[in-house]
Amino acid sequence: MDAISNRSLKARVGAMAVSLVMATAIATPALAFADGTTSQSTDVTIQSVTPEPGGDNLSFSVPTQIPFVAKADGTMLAPSAKTLQIQNKSVFPIHVENMAVTEQSPFKLVADVMVGTDANAFQFTVNGLQAAASVDTSVNAAWNMGYANSANDKISLDITDAKIARVTADISTPQKAATITWTVASGAAQ
């Protein structure tokens, strides 16, 4: 075969390939498009994010101090519940999940000052719950707060059964006895 025949053969094979492609395309039925419309749905959800320490997702305020005044018989007076409040400043309801009381030396937080021999022993309750290292309030609806500026966006802290015994510390001036850490979560208590 000479070079011209080679080129002629290649041209004929190429033309045949193009013809087959065209014949296939023409023989294929036209695409059918559906008449009308259809739709699907997408859910939109809103959720508060569990706050990170130092985060700003949940906004609330707590009393900066609960000042007790000790009487000679060991009972301690506390401010009224109206002046001791936790207030929700978030746009959704929140609840107190935990109340953790950390004692400050030389004071000793106990369940009952009449039992034991610890010096500077003290006790108190908040809204009927005994102050302790960790108090679970997550299932108690009394610790629920509505959204900010609603009728129930505050919890008043009623301090009762406050007592101190065997005092050796100088309490002629205010002394820090403990710190309360309030843990809150969005929504109502479960």
C-alpha cells in the first residue's frame, strides 16, 4: 500500500465513525421532560448551643454577695429573697442545673453545725436545698426562668436554716466563707 491509500483508508474509517455517531444520535429518542412542578421541604431548626466557659451564649446575673450576720446564738441572718435573685438575660428560657458551694478556709461547710467538732462550721439552705459541694437542681422546676423581661425571668433565693458554730475566726468584719457557682442551661428543668 502506498501513502495515498493509507490516507484514503484513514479518511474512510474516520468518516464511517462519524456516520455511526450521527446515526446513533438520530436514532436515540428525544428526552422527555415532565410536565408540572414538584417540591421538597427543608426543616429550619433553632437550638441554643451549650455554653463554653467564658462564652456569651447564655446571659444571666447572680447576686455578687450573700452577706450573713451571725447572732450570739449561732443563727445567721441573710438578706431577703427579693434582694437575692438570679435573673435570665437570654432570649430563651433557662434553668439552674447545679449549685456548687466551695468553702473558704478557715470556714467549714457542713450539713448540720450541731454534729461534729469542726471550728467555724456553717450551714444554710437555698430555696429549701441544703448548701453543699454539688447540688443537682436540674429536675426541679422551681429553678426555671422564663426568657428575658418575661414575668418569670427571675428566681428569688430564699436563704434559710443558716447557722454557724464553734467560731474561732475573727468575724468582726466581713470574712469570705464560701463561693457559690451557679451552672445554668437553656430550656426548662427536665
